[in-house]
Amino acid sequence: MSYALFLRHKSFFRKDFTMKPFLLTLLIACYSAVFPCLAQGEDTLLSPKELKTLTKKANKGNVDCMLRLALHYSQGENRDSLTALRFLKMAADKGNAEAQAEVGLQYMNRHTPQDTETALHYNQLAADQGNAMGLYNLGVLYLCTEGDANEERATECFKQAAMKGMALAQYFYGLLLGNNNETTEQSIYWLQKAVDQGFLPAFSKLAIRYIAQQDFANALKYAQIAANEDDATAQGILATILYAGCGIEKDAEAARYWALKSAQQNNDMALCVLGSIYYDEENYAYARSYLEKAAALGNDQACLLLASMYAEGKGVDKNEQYAINYLKQAANRGNKNKVTILQTTSVCLLKGSPQKETYNAAMCCHSSSSCSRLNCPSTFRL
């Protein structure tokens, strides 16, 4: 999977999960390797004679032969997914945990209620044997099902898989812990575990955690590593840090470089940085173009900058209603500080010309939140 798809967990981990095919597919796609029972080797393709021999042994209950046949029918010119699944189910029904987890995954891909029940059954069997992939799969299924209780179950499944050393589970567990301020340190611990195994998606999330703690040196370190690997989220983070001068000297040109790379992958942070750079340069046409794209992707700082442009008539016709609408977009995303901004700034706008001091004071209310969430750091100005 392209990690760029992953990576705003604000849209992943929320309280209103339902079993949606696109979400389940996205989570399944995060697998970075095939299962051990299907690990590819030089001798995975079988001759007709070997097929005949192994099939006889498999039909007599030999699990190793079942797995070799499943692998054979899952590759290249021999690919026959139904036959591969048949041999996997034979091995799973014999109690092989890795096969159980793989069968569970196959049914997770089908998205019908009956298939979901089958997926739960086989993944539970694997999880009961302590299989990390089975635990992870079970966590995914719970996470995609509505209800706080299921989110708690998902968290526990990810925790158990994480403790077995599975980088992907460490990553998800770290993200879930990051939703609670009381578990930020634990979140960093598990994300660091995933990073130590080279799991690329964890780098940018770890950088965000460090930014929330005002540890910009570590944030810059991990963002830079992932950015060099063409990770759009990390590039957006790096551009933001460089533009804002968080813990380092501000470098607008370096910020522009990374923002342009990230914006090619439609990253909202990068689009906001580009809009902010052009805003500073008083190139309001370009600023508006990038900020509108960022705002459409849910970037609240872009909404605030657009509100400023319309309130003061910078590059656009002055339009108080447009300014208020953009402020509402920011406030509607649930941050109390942004509600304060909306209330304060709306009063200023309705009085006529924005009162600069009051307006700027309102924007300061937003600074600590925007820095910690990394939509844009507090040093982004309006």
C-alpha cells in the first residue's frame, strides 16, 4: 500500500466505525509481507509429479503438503485462488494457526456479512493460539465495527500482537494510544518499536507525537528519514517545521521544496504550507489556490488563512460572509479554541472592519492546538 493513504489517523480512529469495505481494504492492505506459511522460496512451483504426490499426502492430512499446495496455487501461471483457499482451509481446520489467519484474511477481503463471520471465526482460532497475524486481523475486524466496546477489543488485540513483535500492530496500537493524552508516552514507545523495525508509516506519526511534546529535534529527525523515502505525510510535516521554524531556523525555500513534493500527493499540510508561503510573499492568487485545496481536504489552518483573506480583502473581494463561512468550517471540526476564534472574529466582522488586535488575539487562541495537531504550527500567522 502507498503509505500516503494512511496517514491521517484522525480519519481512521474515530468512534463511529462501521464495517465499510473501503476502510477494511485499506487496513488489510497495510500488510508488508506475506504470511510465514506462504513465504515464497525458490522451490514453491511444483512439477506435475510433485503436485500429484503432495495432493495425495494433503488429502491424508499432511499439513505441510497442504501449505505447499496453497502456495503453489497462489502464484503466477498456476494461480487458482479457490484451490489455494481450499488447501489453506484444510490446514486451518487441522489447527495450523498461520493458515487460520490467512483464511481469515481471505474472507476479510469479501465484505459480506457471512464472510465477516467466517473471518472472525478463523482469526479467533488463530488468535487463541497466540498468532500475531490472527490477533492483528481480529483487531482490524473489531476496529471496523461500531461501538466503544469493539474499539476496546481492537486495542487489546493490537496490544497482544504488538507485544509479539509485529511492527504493524505496534504501529496501530501506538496510534490508538495516541488518541488519549494520558497515554502519549506509551504511544511514543510503541511507535518507536515500529520505527526500530523500519516500518515507514510509523516515522511520521512518531514525528507528530514529538511535535506535540515540543521535541522538535526528534520530530525533524524522523520526518526527514521518512520524507527521503517519498512519504507524503512526512514531507508535509518537514515542510511545516521548516516553514514555521520550530526549534530550528526558518527556511522558506527548503519548506517550499518539501511542500511541493508532498503536494503532488495531495497532502493537506503541504498545500497549506505552500499557500502560507505565497501569502507571505503577497502572491494572493497562488495562496488562495493552494489554501482552497487544503481547506477542501479538511485543513483548519487553511480555513483560517482564507478567512483572513476574505475579511481583509487580500487578493479577493472583501467578503465578510465568506470569512465567517471559513471560520465555521474550522470550528465545525470540533476544536474548542476554533469555536473561540469564530465567536471573537465574527463579532469583529459584524462590527464592520476587522479590529486587528482582537482578530490577532483570537488567532492566538488557536496556536497551541494547531501546533500539537500539526495542521500548522503555532508560528503560522494570519
